[in-house]
Amino acid sequence: MLITDGNVATHLYHIAQEAVTNAVRHGRARNILIRLSEADSRGSLLVRDDGQGLVEPPIDHPGMGLQIMRYRADMICGALELRSERAHGTSVTCKFPLDSTK
């Protein structure tokens, strides 16, 4: 998949960067998968790790990194999803339209 919009590419890069930083720093991940894919005219960025996961996903009081990732997803008309299972890692997914012109 090729991202031709520089704005979209920049936001996706920073979302991936923050997710990887969190996986290493907080999750103590040993393996991290980064996947960019396309389906039904939508793009999807997945960052999945095998770290310790979160005790409880931060819903009401997310950290600054998560807030920034959500903001960046919003800037490209996308949505951010966080899934975590204690001792089984965390997945951060950003789904976005491929024709984003916001």
C-alpha cells in the first residue's frame, strides 16, 4: 500500500512511533509487529506487541501519548482502537479513509 498524502503519512508515522515507544518503555515488549494494510477503501495501521499489556486500558484518563495518537487519527479522519490483555500484549490500530482530504 502506498500513502501518497504527506499529511496522512506523517500522522501515521507518529502514531506508529508512539505505539512502539510505549510498547518498549511501558510494556517491556520483545517483539513488535507493524502492519499497514488496505481493505474496502480504508487503510489500517496496526502496531501489536507481546509485552505485559495494560492492567486496565486507559479510557477515562488516558496518558498524553494516547491522547496525541487519538488526535492524530482524528486529523486524518480516522479512528484509533486500543486492545490490551494483561501478559499478552497490546494492539493499537488506526483505521482511516484512503481518500482523506481533511
